[in-house]
Amino acid sequence: MSTATTPAPTAIQRRRWDAALRIEHVEKVYASGIRANDDISITVEPGEVFGLLGPNGAGKTTLVSQVMGLLRPTGGSIHLGDIDLIEEPEAARQLTAYLPQGELPIESLRAREAVELIGRIHGGDADAVRARADQLFELLELGQWERQMGAELSGGVKRLVGFMMAAVTPRPLVILDEPTNDVDPLRRRLLWQEIRSLADRGSAVLLVTHNVLEAERAVDRLAIVNDGRVVAQGTPGALKAEDRGRLRLEVTVEPRAELPAFPPYLADPIRVGRRAFSTLLEEDAARALDWVRDLTADGTFEEFELGATSLEDTYVRLVGGEADAEALFGEATGG
């Protein structure tokens, strides 16, 4: 694995980057009366990876569009340091590096050409851009693809090229929308290291994701958004505090078996395909184990796992619904 390191930002870059993203009481109400954002307030500090989690339609994309200066809020304010990003939308685009969720139009460019071109467009010196591109291709172990055309790249490699395009020229604010989609497990770990590196270099990193398992390990703080509102905000540990004293039980039902009724001490079971999830008090662990072992022995359950609650459980408790759970758990586990 590569041992290359990323050069530290210069003193000029540090002065320029000493700015937090402050989103205060932002709302967006369309002419139809639909309220896409409702009093959203978050702050992303320089050197921080901040996660923005929520189901489809929660208002995440609307918020990103407002930060990028692509959509004007109905109310509230958005600042990067002392710059008003609502009144100066062009500054928002100049100061932000962005990896969108959709595919990037790089089919007619070689991977390295795409990375270096965007680095120059963002004002990077040619030699510095070339050196940084060298590092990124090495750090993400993508050297074998750097001369391939974008049209020939797999979805995962194209996603990583998009990340390099966002990371090649330092920006005060970096917005990454589902950066690990389609990325293989090995390079996914390398990618998380580089996302952390962007924050360590001084950027404020706003990470939009459904992958709660990975977000719990990667973010410093996060906000969970649902129906246009922030329903919880804080560190992963703080958000899980309400679930302390509880455990999580996951079972996998045998292919031809029916999911049995859960005992009353197993709270609100949610089924996703052949799996079901529930939480319980620590004091009920012994009888839950007896119950699940009996059903495993008689062929109802294929396997089970009992352990500490996670940020996933907090997320499901806050946003609710089996449809949301299916999107969440299906993506987190590759299903």
C-alpha cells in the first residue's frame, strides 16, 4: 500500500481557509407550497468532516444546492467565513469543491486529463496540480486507469476520479455527495483516509451519505435530516446516548420460513428482506438469547447477532419506516 503523504497547506492557504460554513435558519418554500427545507441550522468547522444523513426527499439535495449558490433560500443565511454565499453565489462556486451524486461528464477525457483540467480551472498552478494528481492516483491505487478514457471506466473507478477532481486543488469547502457509491471495499477504505486528509489539511468537509455504518466511523459530527428539518445533531456518540442501556438483535430468516411474532420485550421489529432488526433492554438479553437460539435450532432462523446498538438504530428510530430502513440497511450491507 502507498506511503505517500499529502503536502501541508501553505500559510496563505491557512489564512484563506480559516472559515466555517454557517447555515442558519435556512428554509425553502416553493410556489406550490412545498417546504423543502424548514429552519435548518448547522455549522461545519475547518478541519471537520460533517455528515448530512437522511432518506430520499429529506431536503439534503436542496440544502447542497443552496450552499452552492444554485438555489436561493426563501429565508435564513449561509456564510463561509465572512462571505455571504446567498448574495455572492459565484463566490460559493469558486470556494467549493463538489462531488455530485450523479455521473460526471468525463467520457471524452482520460482520467488524468479530467483531474488535471478541473485543477487548473479551479486556479491551481500547473506543476502543483500535476504533483497532487500524481499523489492522488498513487494514494487511491488507481495508476492503471489514469490513461483510460472516462467512457471505459467502471462506475466505481469513475466515482474515485470524481473525488480526485474535487480534491486536486484545495478548496475551503468540500461537498461530497455519496462518495463511496460503487467503490470496491479496498479502495473505499483508502477513500475514507483521503476524505479525512482533506479535513486535516483545513477544509470544511460536508459529507452527504446514506451509509450510516461508514459515516459513524468517519465523521466528527453529523445531522440527521427528515422532512426538511434537522431532527438530531451532534457527535455519533451523543446521538446514540438515548439508546444506551439497549442492545440490538438481528436475525436472518431461513429462505422458506415465516418470520415469527416477536416477544413484547423486543421493540418495533423491522423486516428488510430475510433480515429483521429489533432493540431490547440489556436486562432482557438472556431471555432474548433463549428465544432466538430455540428458533435457530428448529430451522426458523438461519443466523442471529446480538450486540450494542449503533447509529443505524438511532437513525431508524428518528426517521422511522420500513422503506427508509430498506434503503439504509440494503446499501450499508451491499444488498
